[in-house]
Amino acid sequence: MSRTIKVILAVIFVLLMTFSAISVFQDLGKRLKIDVTDHKLYTLSAGTRSILAKLNQPIKFKLYYAKTAAMKGPDQIKYFNNYYEFVKALLEEYVAASKGMVALEIIDPRPFSDDEMGAARSGLKRFPITDEENFFFGLVVQTQFGAEKTIPFFSPDRQNFVEYDISSLVDTAVSRQKKNIGVLSTLAVMGETSDYMAQMMLMQGQEPKMAWTIIEHLKQKYEVKGIPADTNEINDIDVLLVIHPKNLPVQTLFAIDQFVLKGGRTIICVDPFCAADRQQNQIEAMMQPDKASQASNLNKLLNTWGLDMPELTFAGDRKLSPGTPGAANRESEKIIGYLNLTPPACFNRDSVITAQLNSVRVWFAGVLNVIDSPNDVGPVERTPLIMTTAKGNTFKASSPYDLQMLDASALMKNFSDGAKPVVMGYLLTGKFKSSFPDGILAVSDSQAQDANKPKSKTRIMGLTQATGNCAVAVFSDVDFITDSLAYYRNPLFGNIVVGDNSALLMNTIDDLSGSTDLISIRSRGNFRRPFTVVDRIEEKAEAETADEVAKLNAEITGFEDELKTLVNSANEKEKQVIGNSLARKTKDLELKKLKARQQLRQVKMQKRQRIEALGNELRAFNMLAAPVVILLIAVVLGIKRSAMKRHYISHASDA
């Protein structure tokens, strides 16, 4: 075999080995990955992995992204190309972690195709780009039994919660049963549920009490049922909504306690001064205004979980008080206890419950303080949800009568700013202890049904601690979900949503009605990393030109005002003189404008040169980094080989 043939064969074998190695490493690379991003953007949360591990049926992800249409669209559409790559990589992590239970199909819906019809049929949002091209970017989750859930559009403002949204789809797709919501309240939030009572009220000329609008909205999505305020047991519901628990009997407190310890999700709305309570009990309030309490409290349970709401203590914030419309010929009056919570300071942006809220109004909300908890089962995590700004503070009332005879100006005058936010809502998660470790004394059901037997109390025992994770959301206001704050009464269309009051409760129920694993999913960082150095260069350049631009604009405005004054005050004989003066001043102004534009162009050119220089440096670094590393490795290996060679020669000469 000639030398030439040997060389050719060697080259062929080297190429085959190279391509084989590339193929092998590509396959290994899909399984062996390292997430080096700051916020671990491509690492699934433990909650998501737990949800995937519990899958009992295979599911399919259909990721619709109109990539071809995006390449033809404007810059606003092309931006989604990077976001699409991020979502696709995250979905691939779902597939890798599911152990074969999740399949991923990526679809580019072309015009007039079956894929485009499928996207529209699934309810994905369509954005026309041209007469034929439409932009889609959504996800469809399908189970083998025909259940289908969708994310109609991957909106950029939900990027931090994209893992939560996807995992929520998986969690709800495999559990098709409608969630049950139980409402326990001392207020008539459910309306007059008895047809007999409603008819009796109509016969007496009274209007039957209607359910709160928030309850009607809940009924559109969930199965909602009322729970008596004197109940002994709470069963067969997924989420318990406790509204204004005023003077609840001990057996009801015990029932709530046991429901929570068994893993039941609970939302509690307490209030140190509930306006809705006064409206319901107007006769009592008028007869004994100094004794009529409008407060509800659940500290018996809250203290065990590490929270406390002090009596007649409220959250205030001058910056958040919007003022109320005054009467005729009167100015709007600010009430320190009436707050309009707004982002970013008032909402926890790392919680899916509050991340996208924009406006929540509260009326004399209480204060939730963190206290030492006797809980020794495990750590209880307390996540703040809503709060005042850093200037918020607390204020106290000596009695309910002080608030019933409200003196807004006095409250505002006596209020002093604080130095840290006042929290009005918490999400509590962890393993809780019972608030009734020794049980309770109560009359048994058999004795209660027999009126002839003497009543004797027996001790009822229950769980002393939770075996699994519990989840409870606590809000120190009830009025925020009433019709007066959460809705606006329209004569034609009925109650219309105002702000995000109802969204806050809906988001909380949506979050808690999912599995424990879903609640534990963290918010993700932003996959778009800002160029901070470039931003600083641009900010500095803009700051350098801001004073000059403002000065020039001020000169122009002043000069135009001067010209108007001259023209308006001139008579016919002076117009020719003024006209010549106007021509000279106009020419001077044009020269000033030209000079200013030149200066601005010079500054912008310097800014652009600095940005391009930075880009060239980064490009050079990226291009030279790999060769430099390889060169260093070669130098080290060369030095090591030379040392070994000298060592071998010295030993050989000694021999």
C-alpha cells in the first residue's frame, strides 16, 4: 500500500472519528447539562419535578410558535425569537425530567394549514402580521383521555412565572374535577340561600339579601357552598374561605384548625374594623354605638402560625391615601385608613399571587405582625403579599366609636410616617402545630339531638400536628372584597370590576387550589440580561446633553414669547421695523439651532463610539478566549513533557 493511500485512509478515519465524537457528545449533551445562569433559569423547581414524578398518564406538549412569520414581522415580533428559545429549552427540561411521560411537539403554524386551524381551535391568540401571516406563541397540553389546557399566549410580563404557568397546566390537566370552595362567614356573603326565607322577605315587602358579587364570580369557576359559622366539622372541600370570623364558637375554631392540619387550603380575611359588618347590623350599631363591635379576630389560630393582628390597630400611609370625593363645594378628603395599594412597593413581585396586580384598595386594614411561634414541627415560611410603602406606619383607635364617628382630618394630623412597610397579607406554608393540642370540650352529636337528656361535655381530640405541608393565606381586611370597594355599580351592566381587589382573591384561590408542589414553585429570574455597562454609557451621555437641550428649549420658548409680545403690541407704522427685527432674530435662532444640533450630534457620535468600542472589546475577547486557553494548555503540556524528557534522560545516563 502506497504512502498516499495510507494518508488518505488516515484522513478518512480521522474525519469519521471526529463526526462520530460530535454525534456522541451531542447526544450526551442533551442529558448532561450545567445551568450556569445567575437565577438557574433552566433548572426546574423541586415542585415541578414532584408534579412530573406523580404523573399517572402520558401527556403531550404542543408548542405553537410562528417562527417563519416572526422573521417577516416587525422588531416587536422578532423579539419573541429569543423568548421562544428560552421557553423551548425549559419545555425540553420538562421532557427530560418526566422519564418518558411528557412528549414535546414544536409546531410552526403556516397560513391555511391544519396546524393553524389547530392553534385557532385550541384558543391560542392570533396576531395578524400580513394579509396571510398570523403570529402564534402559545402552548397546548393534552392528556391521553382528551383533557386539554392551554396558555393562549406567552406574554413577556409573565416571563418570571412561565414555569408556574406550565406546571399549573400539567397539574390541572391530569385532575379534571372542578374544585370545591367552602365559604364560612358571619356576614351574609352567600345571600339568602333559602327560597322560603326569600319568599317570606318578599311578602313582608323586604328585598332578599343577594350574594356578594365576588361569590357570584367564584361560582362561575368553582363549586361554592356555604359552611355554617357554628360548624363542628369541615369536609369535602378543596379550599376554605373564611370571611370576617367574628366571635366564632370554639368548635368552629377547632374545625378550621383540623382542616388546615389535614392539608386543607385556607384563606382567612380578618378585620379590626369591618364597614360591611356595620351595614349588616345597623340597628345594633345605632342602639349601642360604643359597644357594637365591627371586628373579627382569629388570633387563637394565627398565633400558633406565628402571626398576630392587634386590636384597633391599622395600617396607614400618606403616599397611598387617594382621598374620597367630597360633598358639594367641598374638597376631596384624605383618610389615612383608606389606602390604594400600587406597585412596585405594595406587592410582592416574587409571588404569583401579587406579581401582576396594579391597584388594590383597602379600608382600615389591620396589621399582621410576625411573632415567635410555638411551632416545632418544622419551619413555617411567611411570605408577605401586600404591604404599605416604606413610609407606612400603624395608628390606633381608642374604641370603635372613634372610627364610627370618623374625623379624617384628626387622624391624618396625628399620623406620623414610619421607616418600614406595614404588612397586611401573608402566605404561610410549612408543617403547622394544632392550636388545640389537648382537644376541646364539646357536646356530642347524639346528646345534641336528644333534647330530653342532660347535656354533658366530652373531650374531642384531633390531630396535634400536620403530617404534610399546610398552606394558609391571611389578609387583615374584609372590605377589599365587598361590592363597595371591588366593584362599581353600573345602571345598565350591573357590577363592574374596579381595580384588582377581586383579582387578589381569585389569584390566591387559584394558587392554593393547586397542589402543594405547585405552591412551592419559585418565580424565575429574567432571561433577558441587561447590558448594564452600555446602559451606563447611554445614561451618562443623555445626562451630559440634558442640560444643554433644556437650556436651548428655554431660550427658544422665551424668544417666541418675546416675538408674540412685540407683534401684539405693534401698530401699523412699527410693523416694518419689527419685521426686520424679526428676520434678524429668526436668523440668529436658526444659527443657534444649527450649532446645538452639531453639538448634540458630536455627543451622540462619542456615545456611539464608546458603545462600539465596548462591543469590539467583547467580540475580541470571545474570539480570543478559546485559542488562548488552548495555547495555555499546550504550553503547560509542553513544559511538562520537556521536564519528563529531561528526567528520563538523567535516569538513563545514571544507568
